[in-house]
Amino acid sequence: MRFNHAILLLIIALTGCQNRPVETSNQSVQRVETPDTAMIFPKYAKGFRWEKAGDSYTLILSDPWKTGQVFASYRLISGETNLPQIPSLIDIHIPVSTIAASSTTHAAFLAAVGAGDKLTGCNNPERLYDSVLYQRFVSGDLVRMGRDLEYNLEYLVAKKPGLVLQSGIEGQFNPDPRLAEIGIPVLYILEWMEPTPLGRSEWIRVFGMLTGKVREADSIFAIIEKDYLSLSDLGQKSPAKPLVLTGTDFKGTWYMPGGRNYQARFFEDAGMDYPYKLTEQSASLALSFETVVNDLGEAPVWIGTTTDSLSQLLAAEGRYAIFRALKNKKVYSITNRVNVNGGNDYWESGVVRPDKVLADLLFIAHPELLPGHVWNYYKPMIFN
């Protein structure tokens, strides 16, 4: 993974916005009926909902930065049916035949529902971990549409995908009007702003609806939910809660997730003790090296480094040697699934499969609960 891209992903990963959702319902979605419409709310995700009126659906995105406000609304039109335009709605004809995406995470959602072949353009496609999608890039069936969150308009005009997926950023609902002029709608994906792992994963339902893979999306998410809740039950009931250190120092500042961040929820569900779990922040906490040493110098486990070996870690910052977790060789990186081009599947399918991420974390904290576990995204650091 290239340096600037890694920092971008770190900032996105440590950001969230809402309080934790209630997760006790046995229903996958909540329906609120009115005489003319049905509002359908996902079980975990807070960033989207559906409004069903007759045979049509409207996808409504909640603004995660402005409580109670709508970020964008999309009218999903079956097939090539033409309807009178409504200024407040962006029309998308479904199922979408071709898609361009700004994130490899979007690619992972498409692949998960069996619609990877619809992806014809992607930003940073050289960072794709999925071997099938990467080979499509190598063969030219999947082209580079831009880098990071920026699109190359010329490529989009030439390829003319049926839909562009864009990672939404605060205050940046401004799709290029030239795309609308040539009939290319832009759909903002806000999964990275969800405060829980299952909330992020549940965005698979949006990808299923867009691609005509609703049943597939529902089926996959049901498996993810069941496995995640089963693992979470083990972790939360464990009497021992080892203190966890996470991340690394960056230019004098150590960024850690706030207590309302989805990463903090991972720690809780894995049966770990996180010292900043009661902070009200959902974004990252900017801490000094000295603060981290004081609060977490004796933490028995350290997770989330991006280096494979002790030598690499100490080359970046020699003061890391002071941490107990390093002395005890209990350091774990998120590099178990990285290909030769730097594509890291933790940032790709790891968002779709939080159950597999949680399995790794539970094994780190309580190995006796998962005997014979095989690593998914994490792995122990090399100490020789």
C-alpha cells in the first residue's frame, strides 16, 4: 500500500459519527408503514434507508455530519423506464450494468454479491487485492478511473459507466455537472462513517439493490451477522479483558479511535479493554507518544501495525521498544492479506466481513476460545 493512500485510509477508518445502534431485533430491517409508502430501515446501518411507494424505491442517505438531515436521495428506476424528473431526486436505472468506483472497498462489496463483472473502472485499481478483479485490470477490462478520491473526467466520459460510486466527504456533495449532462449519475457511499462494524457491512444491501442481487446480499449479510454476533457473545462474556494498544505514531502524533468509533466496538466485542472507550469522540484521538506510553505502555497486546517485522517497526521509531507488548512478542499487523502490488485486503473485503476481522481479534485476546483458528487479516509480527 502506498504511503499517502495508507494515511488516507487511516483517517477514514478512524472516523465515525453516530451513537451505537441497538442490535437486539430479530428482524433484518425495520418497516414503518404509512397509507402510501413504507420506510425501510436497516438493522445496523444508520447512513441509509429505503422509501417504497408502489413498485418504486427511493434510496435516502442520511447526512452523518448534520444530524437529522438528508445527504442525498436517489430514485431507483427499474429497467429503462422513463419517469418525470424530480429536482430533489437523482435517477438511477437498476440493475446497473456498468459501474466505476472510487474505492477498492466498493469493489469488494460488488464482488461479494457476485457483481464484480459490472466494475469497469476503479480508482487505484493496482491496489485491488481480489485476484479476479485485479486480472480484469491487467487485461484492460477494468480501467483506471482516477486516484484516491479524485476522478479523471476524460476517462469517465470515454468509458461512460452506468453509475459512479463516490466516497462521501463532509460538505462535498458536488458531483460534476458534466457527468449529469451525459447521463452518468453519482451515488455517494458513506459506509465508512458507520459507527459499528456490522453497520458498515450492512451497506452490502445497497450494492445488492443496485446490481439486482438483493437476495444474494441479504443471504451473505445474514451469515456475517450470525457469525459476528456469535463471536461477540464469546468475547463480551469472557471475564478477562486484556488491555489493547493499537496503531502507531505518525510524525509525533499517535492517532487512536475515539470511544464511539467502530474500532472501539471491535475491541469491546473481542473482549478487550480499551482505555479510551468512554470518550465521546467518534473520530480519531490525537495523542502524544508520552500519553500513549503512560496509558498503554503495559498493555499485553498491540494490534494494527502495518509492518511485518520487528526490524521494520523499530526502524520507524526506536522508542517502540519500551512497550510491554513488543517485549512479550504480542504484536499483530494487518498485513496477512497483502499482494505483491501492495493491495491490502483488510481495507477491501475486511469491511464487508467484520466477522472475520473479529475472529482474529478474539483469537488475539482469548486464544483459548478459538482453538485452531486460521488468521484472516491480522497476523503475528516476525521477531527474528
